[in-house]
Amino acid sequence: MVRIVADTSTMYSPKQAEEAGFSVSPLAVTIAGSTYRELDEITGDEFIRLIGEGNMPRSSQPAMGDVLDVYQQYEGEEILNIAMADGLSGTYSTAVMAAENCGREKEITVINSGTLCGPHRYLVETAVKLAAKGQGLKEIKVKIEKLMQSEKSFLVPSDFDYLRRGGRLSPLVSFVGKTIKLAPVLTLSEDHRQLVMSGVKRSFKQALTHIGKELTQHGVGSGWKVYVAHAGASELAAQAKAAMQELFPAVKAEIFPLTPAFITQGGPGCVAVQVIRECGEV
């Protein structure tokens, strides 16, 4: 049986992943002078509390040692590592280097998922189910890579400063946005390596309307998964879920709290809306 591994971009903690039949390496976050393995040593709520106390966070990919530990759990077995989007994190590179360092390049295949969070979660869940059905690594890889092409992600931040510090917006746009309370809508670039502007709206409601139009053009409908993720913004997330459910009644939207690493990128109060086509075989 092919062993599936990933990272906490899937929004699975190590314990939850183990119960679901795969393994994850936690991304790391540093805040208030300490470094934590997310969803293992610190939760999203604890992280937001520390930010609220005036602490500035930063994030990094899983430690090489953590990835090697996961690989060693399945010594002599085929492994498929589905990593979060390369470019948004060094996670993919770390996963590849770990495979090279342990001399198991032929046994370990690493996929750059080109996505994160909700769609990443679904790709991994699908791979686990396909592996449980006895499908081989090459067969699973082909199906996962096909699903990856359908992914679409949007982010509506609340705090422009986080985007400005991360180079997502110019200082001028950040200042204007903060002053008149604009709601920017970001999406993944064509190469899925960075966030780019999709639109700038005057309210969160208008931002959702923009996202809905984009997803309609993308072909979203029956047979798709919709994920809403948020950083301490449960009311806005519920609003986003309701809007997507009304627009796409055949699709069930799910809400998840973002992990500390992604709160670092999007900032407290951000909301993400993501979609991916379902695999008809699981």
C-alpha cells in the first residue's frame, strides 16, 4: 500500500492525520520569542491571542528532521508526499531534499500540489482513499495531478499591514485600503507561486459577489468541493459559506479555522474561499 504524507497546510494536526490514515509534518511559526510546531504545540486561537497582545509572527516550512522522521516511519515502502504550493512556502523543496538525504528518491515521490488549505486537504484525503483501494503510486499521482488543475482560491484579508509586510500589496494601496476600508480579493497567480490581486471591492459582501462570479466562470457546480477558511472571523466565514451555498446549491461548503502559518500570511480576520473538483472514484 502506498503511504501518503503531507504537511499541516491540510489543516490536519499530526494526531488527526494519523487517525485519518496518513502523516503530516507541522509547519513552524515564531511569535513572542518562541518557535512552535503548528497544530502540535500551538493552536490557531492561541496564536491569534498572542498577536492580539502585540506580538508579530513569522512562519517557516517544516524542519528537515521532522520530514525525515515521517519518511522513516515507512522504511522500505512507497511514499507519496503531497506538499503545499511551492513558492508560497519552502515545504516542497524541504520534502524533496529530505528524500534525497535519506537516499530514497526511487521510493519517495513528492508532488507540488500548487495549492494550500482546503483543496490541499481534499487532495490528500483523496490520495488516502485511492491508496486504501489498492491503487498504485503512479495511478494515484496521475489522478491527483488532474484534480490539482481544477483548484481555485481567493483570500479576503482584514489587515492590510500583513499583506504589505509580505510584499502582497504596495504601501500606497495598503494605506488607501486601510483609510477607506476597501476589501481586496487576492487569488493565486497562474503559476500558483504567489498571491495576486483579483479585485478591490468596497465591502466584504461585494468581495463575495466578485468571488462568486469568478467561480461561476470557473465552472463550479455539482461535483465540486467548496472550502471556507478563516482566521478568527467565524461570522464572516458563515456569511461566505451562506453566499456560496446560495450561489451553488448543489455544493456543500465546509468551514475550517486557518492554522497559525496561514494566519501569519493572511493576518487575523482574513477569510479564504477555495474550490476543487471532486474525484468521482472515492
